[in-house]
Amino acid sequence: MAEINLLGTYPKIKRDYDKRMEEKTPDTVRIAKMFGKEFFDGERKYGYGGYKYDGRWKSVVARMREHYNLPDNAAILDIGCGKGFMLHDFKELMPNCTVAGIDVSEYAIENAMPDMKPFLKVASAEKLPYPDKSFDLVVSINSIHNLPPEKLKIALKEVERVSRGHSYVTMDAWHNDQEKENLYKWVLTAETMMHVDDWEKLFAEIGYTGDYWWFIAD
């Protein structure tokens, strides 16, 4: 288990935390948590503000392949796969790999990249529809923290169960009060957010042995 940033090449965006807080009404949060069209392709206040493929995961998946020394025929699972952008880039980089993805959003799966649709399912992280030790790498970027703590613990145990090698998760977290304040202004869907030290205690508690990193609102 290691804290490591494998997302360093992923583009960073400038966030207006005060504007988000002004727009963050109970109704906005309710709509965002439906993970439907508004969340992915609606106004920015509901989520992504337009979730379109632009190749930004290419350098990230290349780093993951190198870091984990993945074989060309590796099996890779993305939990919270959205429209399958990351898996598309894995498959492009490693044509012989096996990819799979799950997401709670029916909208995302229905509107996934055409080449990825056969490999994606509507499902939740607490009950992954795969046998034990199915994947060489299990990835979940800013997804599992959308579950409340007890369900999140089950989801991390599921990550352990289906992984036969490596796993990598990122979570909403903070190091200091300013980061915590910014995070609470910005986040719409997360049910579990903690100080980085508390996340590490939780990982140890449930026996998560994979790697991890943070979404920090700095």
C-alpha cells in the first residue's frame, strides 16, 4: 500500500470555489447525485458541464502501465468508468488487454464510447459482478467516496477481492483547514470525505493493500 500520484499529467482546472458554493443548493446536489444527463452533460453547476472524450487519460494510463509493469494482455477494471474514456485509452495503448468497467449511471453506460459499450455494466462498487482475482489492475478515480462510510468499506473489500495484483483509488481528502473548506464548497456527490490520515487509518482497518491518491481542493 502506497500513497502515489499517478495522475500528475492529468490537466488541472481552475476552480471558483465561492461561485460553486453560491450555486450549491439542495436541489443542485440532488440532481447531481442522480448521475444522469445533467451531471455529465448539463450545466457545470451540476457536475462535469459536458463529459466528452479528449484523450487526457492517455498519459495517465501510460504511467500506470509502466508503474505496475502490466503485461500486454493484462485485465483491467475501472470502477466508476463513466463513458469508458480511460478504458478506451488502455485498449488503444495495449490492444491485447482485457477491459471492464462499471458505473452506477445508466446514462453514462448508455452514452459510452461505442467501442467500449460491450465491456461496461451498470453496477455498484459494493457488489462487483466479477469472480475473485479477475484483474491485474483495479482502478477507481474519485468514485468510491460517493458511498457512505460503511458501504465504502465494503467497496474497498470488493476491490481487494477482484484484484489479483494491483489497485489504485483516489478519494476526496484534505491536509489542512483551508483544503477542507474548499472541498466542502466544491463537492456535490461525495458521501465520505476525510483528512488524509483518517483515510489511511480506514485503509488499514479494512485491509486495503492497494495504492491511493487524493482529490485535494487547493
